[in-house]
Amino acid sequence: MFEKEEKELMKSKTHYHDIQIPDEIDTYIYSGIEHGKRTKRRIHHTKLSTFTIAALLFLSIISIRVSPVFASLVSQVPGMERIIQFIQGDKGLERAVQNDFLQVVNKSVSHQGITFTINEVIADESQMIFFYSLESDESLTSIRLDDVKIVNEKGESLEGTLSYSPHAGIKKGKVVHGKMEVGMHDDVKKLPKTVTIQAKIEMEPNKKESSNQKWELTFPIDQEKFYGNIKTFELNKSVQIEGQTITFKNVTVYPTRVALHVLFDPNNPKQIFAFDDLTIVDEKGEKWASIQDGITAEHISRNEQILFIQSNYFTKPKELFIRFTTLRALDKNQLDVAVDLNKKKIIKGPSEGLTLQNVSRNKEMTTVEFLIESKEKRDVNHYYQIFDHEYRDETGATYEWNELGSSSGESELEFTQIGDLTFPAESNQLLLKIIDYPTRVKGNVKVKIK
């Protein structure tokens, strides 16, 4: 059902938060729902119709943890309690709702017995967050938005990243709710005056007559409420941690999130993949962590990222600091992995933590299975997308994975990465590039923002 999304996500370079897998989950987890989801950033930006679609299946298995005070405030407004599950734990969005930084839309469109409604929107120049609902006149085992396009008042597709969640099922006459996030790239941020959302709806059992049907809604975005709420701090401050130089270029504070522009020195001996525990702290010790449910980073290049952190816009602290102690990184001379498919052996790769478990080949498909082991407690029941979406053979020819996913290992500190690929029968060597790995550099870093 999610084949298209799986392939798009394998190509992507937009990070989602690390997913901690509950003990009872022992199924094959595709790349669309594991850590390492990324959206590819190009010089000429891809239009929204080809953006990464994130299959956030984990929403249905993660328990809801909400501040009792916040829940009490929201429950006083009719219908608003359903928003709790979608902004749970995000202090910035909680404060935004408390400060009435939300526009009620309540516009619907119906086709073939399916009603699609946009209930509310939260927006700024960094992203738009739509809260929507779906209702069916018959019971369905699954239902989700598909092929979503969002255009502005000029009919231009918005440029950025798009994520939304599927739904396990829907009963006749019942309503299911979802959240859709549209993040604008840093160099093209512009809040539209009007948006039109076009979407197909995929469902099971499938209604043949709805396969080409589009649900479309148009509504204005409240410019007076949402426009111009930006605070930018130029930093250009560099720090070192275990010989790796990191430069914090600037910090931009929006109501929905904070964007932290980070550069890694190209001469660093290690390739830095991600921060494990980066937070922003004020003078009272209050912390704002990375986004816990949604897009956490945009990769501009291997050495340049924009990290997204929960917003402190409505808190108005006097002082702010960047704090972190650990990053995932690997020696640059260990990023390339070479596998001899005939001998079923890794002939080049990381010095520790990566084992080839199995190789199976037939005329149509080659399947490889790797075991990844960590020594860090923070990696308990965590998965990472280890390999790039592209791979090569010994001639240098480039291919893309048919499927790439992960499943739990025997230990809570290990997991398997399983990939299906189409490989020439005469080729014997599989060449892979590591884009994330559970080895680290550590220190205690504090950088003043203001």
C-alpha cells in the first residue's frame, strides 16, 4: 500500500525524530516509519507534488503524554481536545494554541461518500500545520490522503516538505483526525494569502470510481494573525568537540518552531550525521528540545543542516543558549561499504557494529540483510536508516533500492536492515554509502544565542 512512499522516503534527506520501538513491535518496519527519513533538497526545488510523504504509522502505537494544565485549557474550547494528540509534548505548539495562534477553517468537500475537512491551521513563514478530518459513509479497513498538492493564490505549487499520517481504519459515520505539515525551504519562505489543497484518497476496500477523484478545498490564510512573527539572531560561532568543528550560523525563532542553521567543517575527520540531545535553554533552565513528532532537520548538504527545535516564541526568555553533549558521527574513511555478494562478506566498511547476516539472489531480485549493533544505552529499541537510497556496482553504475527497511534484533541494542535490490547477474560487488550510524563524539557544549 505504501510502495510509492517507501521509495520517496529512501531518496529523502529530511530527518524525523528518532523512533523508539515498543517491545511488542517485531514486524518489518519500512523506511517510511523509521528514523532517518529525509527529503532531498535540490538547487532547483522540487514542486510539492513530488515531496516526501511521511507514513507516520507510529502515531497509533505511541502513548499520549500531555501536560495536564495544557489539556485542561484546551478542553474548555469545544472540539479542541482532539488537537492534543497531534501537538503533544511540543511546548512551542502548546503555547501557540494557548495564545490563540490558530485559525479555525472548518471547510469540507465530499465525493463518493468520503468527506475531507480542514478544521484548523497554524501557520508562519516556516511552516503550515493543518488539522484535518475524514468521514466515510461505509466502514473501511484503511484510509489515507494521497498525491497531495498545495498551491497558493497564484496557482503556484508551494516549495518545501510535506508530511501527513495514514489511518488504520474508519467505521461508517465515524470521524478520524489527522495532521498535515507543510514546511517551506529556508530560501523560499513566503506565507500564502490563500491555499488550495488538492488530494486523492486511497482506501481499502478500494472504490474504483474514486481512483482518479480529487478532493479540493480553498481557503484564506489569516495574514494579520500569522504574518511577520520572526526573530533572527546572527551567531557565526564555532565550537570543537573531539576534533570536529561545528559552526552555528544563525537562529531564527518562529511561533511554530526554531530553525538553527549549522555548518560542519569539511576538514573534519568524521562525518557528522545528527545531534542526539541538542536543546535550547533559557536563563531559568527551561529547555526546548528537538521536534518530537515531525520534521526535525533539513539537509542542505553533507556539511550543512537546518535543525528544527520546539519554539520559545511565546515564552520571551531574556537569555538563550544552545546545549548538547553527543552527536552521531563516523570516520570519513569508513563511510563506504563494499559487499562481495558471492562470498557473502563485507570487504570494506566500519571497523565495528556492522555485520552481513545474509545474501539471497535469484534472477529478479537480490536481498541483503545487515545486523547493526550499538553500545549506547540511548540506542535501546531505536532504528536508523544506515544506507543512502542509492547504491553502485563495481563498474560504477548507480541504482536505487526497491525496498529498504528495518526490524528488531535479538538484543535491544541491535536491529537488522533488510534491502531488496535489482542487481546485474554478472555483478558481484555491492557498494553502499553510510548516511547515519550509531557511533558518537561526545563533549559538553554551550553556545550563547542572546
